[in-house]
Amino acid sequence: MRIRILLADDHTIMQAGLRSLLEKEPDIEVVAEAQDGRTAVRLAKDLAPDIVIMDISMRGLNGIDATKQIMAETKGVKVIALSMHRDEQFVAGMLSAGAAGYLLKDCAAEELSYAIRAVLSGQTYLSPAVAAIVTKEYVRTLTLSQDEKPAPSVLSAREREVLQLLSEGRPSRLIADALHLSVRTVETHRRQIMEKLGLHTVAELTKYAIRQGITSLES
């Protein structure tokens, strides 16, 4: 039985290289490609692949929030993050969203193949460098007092989507079109986001979005 893969990455060359590598495996089939998170969610729902190989820094909808939606809206689909980001907020964000694996883009092809099979068998797979980050962060949180531990996100899933699009410089009209909302609703979300975060400008929102892994300078 062939392993059905959906590739989600906004770099065309990276996608082509991944497809070429994976299709050398006789039991792996790349069923579709997505260049943004929103398309990845739609294709995951429509095609029900075995695994989505998910980049994190994608415009419109990042890999973390796309993974959350896939986990909530599909059954049996597993996500493996494949990213250049080693920062703790990206790793923690993907694992919290439900990803079953996290690899770095400089990993060997053999490691990706191994990770796919490990995840399909029900395991969680982390690249060695990522595993070290997770272990370090876990040990750190054990030593924190309750007051020092990070608070859960105050933003809803929809607010995170609006925040990413705002931080990418999109005007309210285009955000409304992308999310199938009215401009008034987008403006309401924008006001609520600013109130919740205590921020007052788009520049401040952008800095917050980068720190939280919602968007990236490299996306």
C-alpha cells in the first residue's frame, strides 16, 4: 500500500526537490502540493493524505495554524513539520498544534523517509537538534514557578489568522476577501486583537506576530 503525501511549502524549488526525493521511494506517492497554508488545509480535507509535510513560514496562513485546522477538521491525517526554524516558539507551536514530527530542512533524505514511516507507525519523530531544544525547554519549564510559566494564547484561531495577514501588510479589504468576512468584521477583529495584546500599531502587531511564530521575516 502506497504512502500518500501532501507537500506544503511556498518555495517552488524546495517542493520540486522534495517531490523528486520522495518519489524515489517505491511505496511513496506525492498526491498534491500546496504553496500556502490555506490551500494545504483544503487539500488535506479533500484528499485525506496519510501525511502532510508542512513548512511553517507561509504567507496567508502559517504552518502552525494550518496544522491546527487540519487536526481539527480531518481524521487520520498526520503532519510532519519540515522547517528551517530551530527556535523554541516554532517547535513548541507545531507540536502543540498536533504535528507528529519536526525535521529541519538541512536533514538528509534518509531521515525524512525514516520520519514518515515512524509517524505512520504511531511514533513522534524529532530531528536530533529539535529533540535537544524540546528537552531543554521541558527542563526549563520544570524549574519555573506557576507565575513564571507562559500564559496560553489570548487570541482565538480567527484572530491569529487576521493578525498574520495584518502583519503581512494586507489591507482590511483583502483580508476580508481571503477569510470570507466583511470588512467590518475584520476591523472588529483588529480592534479586539489590539485590545487583548495592549498594542496600538501595526508595527507593534508585526513584532508580536514574529516573536510568537505567527509570521516570519523569511515568509
